[in-house]
Amino acid sequence: MKREYHKWFSPSLQRNMELLVFGHAGASVLFFPTRTARFYDYEDWRVIEALRSKIEAGHLQIYCVDSIDRESFYNEYSHPYHRMERHLHYEQYILQEVVPLMKTLNADGPIISAGCSMGAYHAVNIGFKHPSVFVKVVGMSGRYDITQAMGNFRDLLDGYRDENVYFNMPNQFLNNLHSPEIIDQIKRLQIILAVGEEDAFLEDNKYLSTVLASKGIQNSLYIWHEEAHRARYWRKMVQLYF
């Protein structure tokens, strides 16, 4: 299995960023890490190994990007406005730096946005905000409104709300989305959500699936046994949904 390490100074983030690329051809998967996790964790957790056959066959090329969650949503020392601002810098890094790299290395590969846990939020949020970039969105064990406390998971913006917050919470902005043009773009996406029946985010996933359906946007919601919020489940999910 081909493996490449990339590192460069990001103009968007004003810091060095790293990522790993697995594979040589096929659909390009932009794979966001879990909460505050790193670009190498999916490899360490054998999630990439679970995809070895598809990668080696040239069906998938996986781009494991790094997280800056500790600088954005999980930076308790920063005002929530600046947490969101830092997240938007990260979004620009993905769109202006990572996606061009993906197109350079694999010009013919359609792009899938995917992630687990907090990575699912990133994957779904960027997929719905920029649907023309992607063909498919896969969210596993995610929550799609991080301003809502769920179970042991707190509101990551401490009650702060503004326009940027609203337009980066899929379960908020999609409900009030009425633009036929944007809805048609999202309709072209294949949308897959997977969550455990005991996961604190179960109702959040059900709500997102229902909102999408109310807009005529086809999506698939798969509910797994138990909490299913662990790497051993994600290893099985990626085999089914990638």
C-alpha cells in the first residue's frame, strides 16, 4: 500500500500542517480525525488497515488530515468568537490547500468527505457548505450541532451565538435552507450517517436525517448496536460506507 507523508507551512493557519496519503488512485477520501486527534491516529487504530484491499486495488485514496480542535472549539482560553474564527481558518486550509493537493495527486478522483466523532462534524459541515466540491459525505458517530450539550458532551461555544456559528451548525442552518439552487447541489451528494443506538448523538443524527428528508434530500441513516463510538466499530463502518 502506497503511503506518503506531507508537511508544509499553511498560509491559512500560519503554522506547519501534516497529513498522510494512502493509495495511488480511485475516489479521494478527505478523512477528518476525531476530537483533538492527529493525522496518524486512523493508521494507528488500524482503520486504514481495514481499507487495505480497496486502497491497494486502486478504488480509494485516503487523505488523513490533522486537527486543530485544540486551537478552535476545544480552546477554553479563547473567546468563542475566536474559536469559530480559528475553525474558519481551518476550513480555508482544507479548501485552498488540501483539496488542491488532492486534485494534483489524483486529478480524476471524485472527493468524499468523511470523519468519525468530531471528524464527522467537520466532514458533514464542509460537505453541506461546499457541496460542489464533493460527491459523497460520510459521518460516523458525529454530532451536527456542537452548540448543544448532549450526554457528557458540552456546548463547545459556551452559549455564544452569532452568524458564523449558525452557518457552521448543519442542524441549524439546514432547517432554514430554502434556496432551490443550494438544495439541488446538496441533493447530488450521497449522504451516509452512522451512529450507535446508545450514542449520546443518536437523536442529533435522527434530526439531521429528518431535516434532510424534509428538503427532499435523500440520505441514509444507519443505527448500530450499542454505542459504536470506538475505533473497532469505525473499522467496520469504513468497509461498508467508503
